[in-house]
Amino acid sequence: DTEVTQTPKHLVMGMTNKKSLKCEQHMGHRAMYWYKQKAKKPPELMFVYSYEKLSINESVPSRFSPECPNSSLLNLHLHALQPEDSALYLCASSQTRPGTEAFFGQGTRLTVV
Amino acid sequence: AQSVTQPDIHITVSEGASLELRCNYSYGATPYLFWYVQSPGQGLQLLLKYFSGDTLVQGIKGFEAEFKRSQSSFNLRKPSVHWSDAAEYFCAVPTGANNLFFGTGTRLTVIP
């Protein structure tokens, strides 16, 4: 199984809503990532978890709150988002050994209205 | 810091023609390098990767890439393009651990 599964595939939320994005992998990877991708742009790193601990936060606003409840799951909690936060949110996982490839999910297309 | 640049924003090729997508890296030591492909609205799929050793790397879907230290390049090639290859292609390099820095991408259009 080389899949990273993200739910939901699409999400529309208001600026006062609270929602969560979910990501799951069963490859035994101990590093998991959230990336944000705006239209016609490359993915940009948001957060990195290594062994279920947050190791990198790329100065992401606090309205985005990541959580790694166990080695297979990664969540991104969303609250009080702005329309400019609308984007494709990609989850990825990899082994922690340097230079190993990351496996990406299909993404969640988020629209903030 | 490690980075990659992709000079071509958009390339159009005819089906059956050969393809070369350019990627230049900036890093002192021998880098790890990746090529990913993204179809519209989809996630990213790894095409191939370079770690060390043989400078010509074979990937999936008939793609290959050649690492050239003298030119700081890692160009992606395919001898005969199929219509299904139309997509966005990203070159990437790990920064820190395995989190990736992506180039700006090259959009490939395939005409019949």
C-alpha cells in the first residue's frame, strides 16, 4: 500500500466555521507533511511532523492548527480562515532517512467564502 | 540553501515528439533530486529520483533524467510524448530533512 488518503476531497467553509482536514497513511512512514498549493504555483511547505512531534512550522498563521494523533494520521484544523486561504492542501509522508521520496495524497480543495 | 529553478513555464510539444524539461539546482554537495508530475486538481506523483551513482536515472511512464554536475542540471526527458503526459511537472530538492523545495513548475501541453 503506497497510498496517502486525504478527506474530504472538496471543502467549502465560511470564515467563521471550524473544520478539519484528515490524512492517513499505512506505509509505516514516521514523517508527515502539510503543503499548501495555490493555483498555478508550486506546493509550499506548512508543517512537518517527525515521530508524531511537530518539527517544522513555516510561520503559518495560528488559524491553521496541525495535529498528529498517531503515526498513521495527520489532521489540519481550520478556524476563522480568510478567502485568501483558499487553495489545494496536500498531505505527504516519507521515511525519515534523508533523501527518501515523499508520497502525496490527492489533496483537499478548500474554498473559503 | 538548496533550491531548484525551472526556466520554462510552459512547453508545447506534438504527440510522438521528444521532450526535455529543464531543471537547474543550487547546492554545493551532490544533492538528492526529484521529478514529480501533477495532473490538474490532483496530488503529486513521483516520476524518478536521483541520489548518487549512475547519472542517468530511469523512472515511470517512460521518463528518464540525467544528472550533470558540470551544468548543475537534472533535466527530464521522454523520447516520445503521449497525450496523457499533459500535466504540470515539478523538479524538487529536499531542504532540511525530507521536506521538499519545489521549482516553479513547467506546464506541458501535448497537441495531436
